[in-house]
Amino acid sequence: REALALPLQYADFGQWQRQSLAEARLPEQEQWWRQRLAGMPRQIDLPTDRPRTAHSTLDSARMTMEMPAALARELSAFAKREGFTPYMTVLAAWQTLLHRYSGQTDLIVGTPIANRTRPELFPLIGYVAHSAAFRTRFAGEPTFRDMLAQIREEVNDAQARPDVPFEYLVEALVPGKDIGKGRMADSVFVFHSGVSAGAMTLELQGMRGSLVEVPGTPVQWGATLADLTLVLSESPGRLHGVLEYATELFDAAFAEHFMAHFQVLLSAAISKPDTQVSRLPLSTEAERRAWPTPRTVAGFTSVPALLADRRARQSDAVAVSRGDEHWTWARLGTQVRTLAARLRSLGVKDGAPVAVSLRPSPEKLIALWAVLEAGGAVVALSPTDLGEVSLYAPEGARVPVLVTSRELVASVRVEASRTLYVEDVATPSEASIPEVPGRGESDTLAWLLPMGAGQPAWALGHLELSEFFVALDARFSPTDGGAWLSAGEAAADRPDLEALWALSRGLRVVFPSEQVTARLVNLGGAGRRAKAMDLSLIYFANDEDTLTGPKYELLIEGSKFADANGFSAVWTPERHFASFGGLYPQPAVVAAGIATVTKNLRLRSGSVVLPLHDPLLIAEQWSVVDNLSQGRVGISVATGWHVHDFTFAPGNYEDRRNILLKNLKTLRALWRGEKVTRPAGAGTTVELSLRPKPVQKELPVWLTATVNPETFRLAGELGAGVLTGLMSHSLEELKPKVALYREAWRRNGHPGRGHITV
């Protein structure tokens, strides 16, 4: 039988797409996508079974699943009742699960959209669908219904702008957030609605066929384009599909647990959509049954009991000092009992988490003891993590009580009815304080230690807390009457635990007064004193038009002086086409000159404007200088700020931040000896590695930061130093940004404390 001619062929669709892009017919759609995806988040930081490698293999496996029929019916009923499609509802649950696993509040998920927006495309045979990158933010404490409303708006807006090919957007916007992957989403969600159970029958004029799922077949011939891809089909009374996962990152056990948690979360979300997403349950019934039951240990003495005993025996002795102010055990205990009573009035008992976010101080030590005295479990959060309080709520419970100070929550939204400010907790007379019995059964939760984004908190019961303190005894050998200098967050791994341990051992805990800000250095007995601070030179402000002598005389002579007198480094900038700073258009060339007249001085750029350059060229230039100087180079990279500098790369100005991240990743990989693939002449591609090989195995890197705190946080996440100045903020304004950097550094598992250059 002769086939009927179609009014439009697939080649016509392809030609229409090419012409639309070539003739810029889609400016409104393209601009919407650019704005929507500007400043995209980096990869989803899910807990993986293996670390991410430099080169993705794309190897994958898939796990089939069948949701309970009751859940499928509940989903359909919820969608009809609430006015959201099943697709939107399941997508919201999927993004919520990614948020809960990763701890990230800004997520990108890829999904296909049909793109048959013109009547003549309806009967067309061929693939006209596009992928879309849906961006969802979990700012504040959204409910599941809030997320549904956000996703409905996102879906409707995206489907109204379906004509820009996803591949075109990837090329224009991908920020290099992944190692060697040209994609914008680490997770993909595919949802087929109205697919009947069993084989799907296709009815076309003159043709009949079926799509059949063949068990055991590989994903895309064994390859995957995302870390996790969920493909679901929904039909009356049925919800089923597959989870595709990258085997280089995940084991099958992870996939099984992940989808089991997804099922629990989806069921709870459609049952109680007004629940905050941070408190939707994840644990399965089997996991809850496996939780350990309380046990009693003979001869065990809890930490709050030890502290209460100290208070009774040493009431007049000084327990805590700050400058000229002193707290006796009696005064300390009275304030502890007062705060513990307030906590009990808010329902704190039996291991309920209580967040404590205060600067190192006697008030913080009182709060830690009071939480244990009331029977709660301490969650010690740094001031930069106040927004994460809700993450530590038990499943289905209210947000934990927060103990903090008013100065720390000035710019953070907290639940007023669940917040205690230490300034407001008055100390009544001893006789009027209600007796709060000390808690501390061996298996009652006592402490939750946050371990970083995407990682479960480390839980200590009272028995484990007591055993940890015994381990500290062996390390520090405390003696009655001694003193313990309490460190700040950046100077010790667990300063809160150590301070409470010292108090329980009868040591006087000493907090420096506010005026004491210097970091103490261990002198090692009578040994040589360590240098407390490095001093360097930085050159920038030379105005070429006012110079009368040799233009680089100050640079050369100053570098010689610094080299001979123990200075750490000399920094030179990158600046183009201006009298101010224009003496330094090529920092690598300048550093090479300094290398020939110095022996010890480190040679650093402050900064290389990385979006202006190919990272291959930067790596080559600085590897030469590293060899000339015998391993003394380091570079700070910047996005650039002056539009005239971008004469070299005018198309990079608007997206310079993402380009910096992409180029920095390539630069560091080349320095480590990894290869990169690039197009070459005559339509070929070539694998390239860095020559000459640098002396240093790792390139010392800084990020140049001005006023934006997020640059400090990003530097800490990347394991880079920070180069900043006092032109754009005072020392007091700089202090919280440094704390933000230190905390991001620690939470991402980097050794040491990082490097701040001011």
C-alpha cells in the first residue's frame, strides 16, 4: 500500500532549526534560558561509593522498580485533587531527594520536553524533543507544596520556550563544573504518562507495532550521560521504571537504598504536602526496625553527671575565665540550670537535637552543658551554618531548638518560637530554679557532629561521649588545678568537645578577651620561634605616565631586597591598555624576569584574568617560570572586571565566572600531568599534556576576592587560597568572610587551614 505523503519531513524540521539559530530568530527564548541558568551550581555532591575520577568512563547499570499499586493510586488521586500533574509531583519528590542527600539548595535536573509546538509537527516521524535543564532552589524552609508550585511555574515557563536546542545551550552555558563532561545536569528525570502495563502498542496508518522492555539489557549500550537517571512510566494503577546509575560512582546497594528512600519520601509528600521538605521521612520500615535498642552499661557515668559532681564538690573554685571576668562552679552551674529549665519547657528531652551556634565563649560552654543537662543532644553549628538547623530534625519532628545570640541571626531567618537568645536568659536566684535532673543514659543521643554537605552527621550517645573523653585523657593527661586555653573554630578540630572535656576534668577553661586576636604558636620548648606571619610585596599602582627612570627598576630592586630580607613572595597583576597598572600586562613574563635575580622569593600573580586566556597557554607559561625558579611559582586567578581588558575575549565577559571555573579545572589538571583533548588542524583532534613538566607537582592557586562572601566560600570548597585586600572591606568586615572560608575548607576535607593573603 502506498504511504501517504507527509506535509513536512524530518529534514525540513532540521533545516528550520538551523535557520532559526543562524538568523537569531529565537532571541527571547535564548535570553530567558541564559538568565535562568546564569551562575549555575556545580555538580550535585551526592555521597558516592568511589571518588569521582578525572575522566568519566560513562559506564552504567540500571535497576528496575515497581512502585506499590497503592502508591500509584495515591499519586493519581493527589494530582487530581491538588491540581498538579503526576509528572510535576514525582519531579518535585525526585529533586527533594537529591536536595536531602546532597544538602545543596540550588539544583539542576535535566528532563526531555516534547517540542511538538506546531501543528505540522504532530504527525511527523522523527525525534524533535529537546532536553531542558530545570533549576530548583530550596531556600528557607519550603514545604512540599511550595516546591510543587515552584516546579509548576518552571515547567510551564520552559515548555513555553522549547525551540532552543539543548546542545546549543550546553555549548553556550556549561560552566565546566564537571570533570571532562559537557553537560549541565548530573541528574536526569524522564516521565512517561499514560503508558499501559506491558508492551506499549503503536497504531500508525498502515503500521502496527509494540515497544517491549527486555530485561537485562544495558543502559544506552552501557553508557550514561548523568550520574543518576530516573525513567518512570505512569498508567492507571501502576508506576514503574528504571534507575540508571554511573557504576564508576555508585554500587547497586546505593541504588537500592536511594530508590527505597525515594518511595518513602514520595508517599509521605503526597500524604502531607504541607510538611517542610527537610522533615519528610526517608527511612524504610526495615531500617527503623534495625535501629539499636537502648542498653545500660554497668559503672557508666555520663558527662552531665560528672559536671554536676564537679559543681557540688568545687562550688567556690573558678571554672571558667574570660579576661578579667571569672565564673565559679556555683555561678556556672546556676546559669546552666536556668538555661536547661528553659530548654525543658520547650520540650527538649531524651536525645532531642538542640542546635548551639555561638562564638567561642563562656556563654557557649554554658549552653553546651545545659543541653546535656536538659537531656538533649548538642548540634554545634558554626555561625555560617545557621541556615542548616532544620537538617538535624528527626523525621517528622519540628525544627530543633536553637540557642544563639541576636548578633548572629541578624541576616538569617529563624523560627522565633524555637530560638533562645543567650542575652535573654536571665539568672534567677538559686532557690527559684526548678530542679532539672541530669540526663545521660548510655545509649541516649548526646552529640551530633556535622560532617559536611551530603554526609550524615556523626552521632555520639552518652556512652560514646564518655569514652571519647577518656581517649582525650590519654592524649592530654589533665591534672586538677590546670588551665585549658579554648581555641576558636579554625584552630582545632572539635573545640567545643575539647572545652567541655577540660571542664569535666577540673581544668579551668580560659577564653581570650575580645582584644586578644593573635594566633598562638607552639614554641616547642626552647626551640627556635616559628614565624607568625609571612610578608610579601605586591606591585600594581605604578602609573607609567609619571615615571621618569627605568620602568621596572622599582620592581627589580624591590624584589632583590625582599629576597635578601626574608620576605615570602612578590605579587604582580595582569592589567591591559591603561596607565594605571598597565606596566604588568604579562605576569608570567614579569615573573620570569624576577626569577633570574632572586633565589628564595616566591613568584606569584595577583592576578591572572583566567577568562581572557586558554588554560593551555597559561599552564605552559607558568611551567616555564616554575622551572626557571626551581619551583617557586603560584597564581591567583580572577574573573576580571574591566571591560577593556576583554578585548582579547569579548565573548567571555558576561559568563566570566563560569569560564574561570572551567579554565581553572583544566589548568590544575594539566599541571598534575593529566591529558586534555583539543581540536587540531585539518579537522583532527589531539591529546595534549603539559611541556615542560613543572617542578611542583601541584600548582599553588588562590582566588582573588573583593567583597562577595561567596568567593571566599568557593575558594574554601576548591581547596584554593584567597587573595584579598583592605580597599573594599575593613578588618571587621573581613573577619566573617575568613571564617566562612575556613569552614568551607574544613567541610570539604582539605588538609590544613588554607591560605589567606591580604
